[in-house]
Amino acid sequence: EPNRPDSWLPTLQTDTPEQGFELAVKLSRMGVKTTQPDIDALKQGRRQYAKDPDALIDASKVIAVHFSTIAAANDYWRDE
Amino acid sequence: EPNRPDSWLPTLQTDTPEQGFELAVKLSRMGVKTTQPDIDALKQGRRQYAKDPDALIDASKVIAVHFSTIAAANDYWRDE
Amino acid sequence: EPNRPDSWLPTLQTDTPEQGFELAVKLSRMGVKTTQPDIDALKQGRRQYAKDPDALIDASKVIAVHFSTIAAANDYWRDE
Amino acid sequence: EPNRPDSWLPTLQTDTPEQGFELAVKLSRMGVKTTQPDIDALKQGRRQYAKDPDALIDASKVIAVHFSTIAAANDYWRDE
Amino acid sequence: EPNRPDSWLPTLQTDTPEQGFELAVKLSRMGVKTTQPDIDALKQGRRQYAKDPDALIDASKVIAVHFSTIAAANDYWRDE
Amino acid sequence: EPNRPDSWLPTLQTDTPEQGFELAVKLSRMGVKTTQPDIDALKQGRRQYAKDPDALIDASKVIAVHFSTIAAANDYWRDE
């Protein structure tokens, strides 16, 4: 069953490292959303952790793990 | 002794990245369930951490580690 | 000096992904046991963290790191 | 759609390991900035965590994850 | 300047996965010792965290990261 | 622009695993220093976390991530 046309994650390929970083941010946020689908609760939570340095560093760590996956998926955009 | 027919994890292969992400979420939850098999305690715990931004970020980190494994297992769905 | 016959970790090879996940759980628990060999203290500790969502997520994270090692060791059970 | 000329992340390639480490620091900080774009809040946060040993270690952990990605992207600067 | 004869880490190669796990435990402890060389402080610290489930899980996580390195270094003991 | 002669990180290559571990410790500390360049604040911080078992384990975790990078960069010192 191939990709649903409206899939939020059709591919891991991106043209540039910057787009790869944006995809890593998106994956990190989807990881939170799958656990807490309630948008209001999410927004309230983001306001809270956006002022908490430890939480900001933790969020950056999740992005770093996803970015290493996306970078490998794009062979580190070597042929750039 | 090949896969039991009713195995919850028959393969790491998925058709699409989105299904790969869903499998990573499933693996993360199984990791919690193996430690705390009591469903009620689990549900009570999820209600609790679903309102805690730090816990939500941590849950997203576990998904990120599993997603990197699934993505490598599917060669990053390159031939998509 | 090859494997002691009664080694608790004779190999990283498993027939199926599900067995691979079980081995990852075992490795995570051995990691705790090497630091705290006292069984009673361990059991008391498990009762405690089994009710703590943050600890459950953290335990799932250790399993995720070991699972990525076991999956790579079994070439992601690709020929399944 | 190739790199925007003013992209903040045109490539993962660096001439030297030291530049690779600097890029890993930059990526870690961008991970924080995408979650908290408000510069004042960021500066206030940095003053706070710069005095907190746990947060400093955590920040170093994010840099370590990004550095492993950049090092792999540059084939560990082997031909240095 | 080859290995000092009395090096505590002459090689990453081990005969068996079990020895590989023991080496990962040793590396994790050396990581603590390089930061806190004072043996008494270390022992006092270990007594403390050996009763703290969160710390025990964290210690297991460090072992998991080192184990993935040692397993790769030994090509997952495939020819076992 | 090749390595500055006085670069603190001219290469990831080391002769032995033990030197590789020392480089991983150095990288972990540089990760802290880039965030907190003030030496006194750093020293004060180290005295603090050197008595805190959780922080010591966390510091060991950062070393473990860097060590996996250095080990891969040296092909696990296989030809040792």
C-alpha cells in the first residue's frame, strides 16, 4: 500500500541540509503530537517549556537524533 | 523457530516512512509495557505524562532512537 | 577463551525481531544489575519506577539504544 | 529548489575537525532557537543554564550527537 | 607511540559478547572516574545512586551507548 | 583554509583506544566550555557536579557519545 497521497511523511529525501534540519524539527514535534494529540494541551505545554532552558536543550537533543537520521538518509548531501 | 504467527513484531520493513514512524512509536510504547505490563497503571501514567512537557519531549526522544533504527532497516526508503 | 557454556550472552543473533527486542530488554536490565547486584534492592527499585512515567520512558530509551545494536547485529532481519 | 543563497546551513562539509565541532555547536543552538525564537527569552535562558552544571552537561550532549553526524559527513576528516 | 604496556584500554576487541558487555561497563565507570578521580567520593556516590532507580537506569543507558560501540568494533561477534 | 597550527582539534586519529577515550573526554569538556567560557564559573560548576552521582553519570554519557565517534573515526583501532 504505497504512500497515501496526503501522507505527512512521504520521504526522508530533502534538497538541502537546511530542509533536512526542518524535517528533523517536524519529526520531533510529531513525536510529541502522537503522545499528546490535544492541540490546546500541546500549545499550553510549548509555552511552558519554551521558557525552561532544560526543556529547550532536551528538545534540541531530539532534533539532533532525527537530524542524524535524515543526514544519513541523504548521504549527508555530499553531492551538494 | 521462525516468527510466531501472532508476533507483534514480525518485521522492521515498512512500505513508507510514515509507517516506519508509526512502528517506532509502537516500539517505544512496547518498551514501556515490558517494564509496566499493568494496563491501568499504564493508562494512569500516560494521562500524567501527557500533560508534562519534559516527559513529552523524552517520549519523543525514544521514538527518535527507534525511528533511526527503522529508517536504517528500510535503507531510508530510498527507492520511494 | 571462547564462550563459557553458561554465558548469559552467548550471541547477539536472534531468529526474529521480536526476540531481538526481548534481548534488548535483557541487556537493559543487566546494565542495571551490574550496578546494583542486590536483588531485593532491585525489586524494590522496580516497584518504585514502574509507577513513575518519567522512569518508564527512560527505561524504554535504554531498550531503544540496545535494540538499535541488536537490529544492526542481525542486519535488521532483512532476509525474513 | 537548490540552497537559498543566504541559507544558514548550506553544507555539512568542513575543512577541519575543529570547524566541524563549531558547526555542531551551531546546530545545537539552532535546535533551541527553532523552539524558542524570542532572542531575549533565549539570552535570559542561556544566562540561567550557563550556571547550571546539569544543563551544561546536557548542552554538551546535544553537541556530541551533532558532532557524530558532522564527523560521519566528513568521513572523519581522514584524509587530513 | 604504541600502547603503554599497562594501558587500561589496549583494545576494543573481545572474544565474546559477554566480555564486550563487561568492557562497556568498564568504559562507563572510567567515564565517571575521569570526572571524579577521588575514590572515596566515588564509592560514596555509588552507594547513593545504587538505591536510586532513575540513576540506575541512567547508568544502564551509558553502558548501552558503549556496548553499541564495542559491538560494532567486534562486527557483532558474527563469526561466533 | 587548512588547520590553524594551534588548533585544539587537528585530527580525530589517535594511536590507541586509550588516547581515543582521552580525546572523547576532551571533546565533552569543550562542549561545556563553548557554552560557559568563564573558567571560574566552570571550576565552581565542576566541584558541584563532581559530588552529584546523576551529573557524573550524565558526564559519562557525553563521553560515551564522543567515544563512539572517535572509535568509528579510527576504525575501532582494528589493526592494533
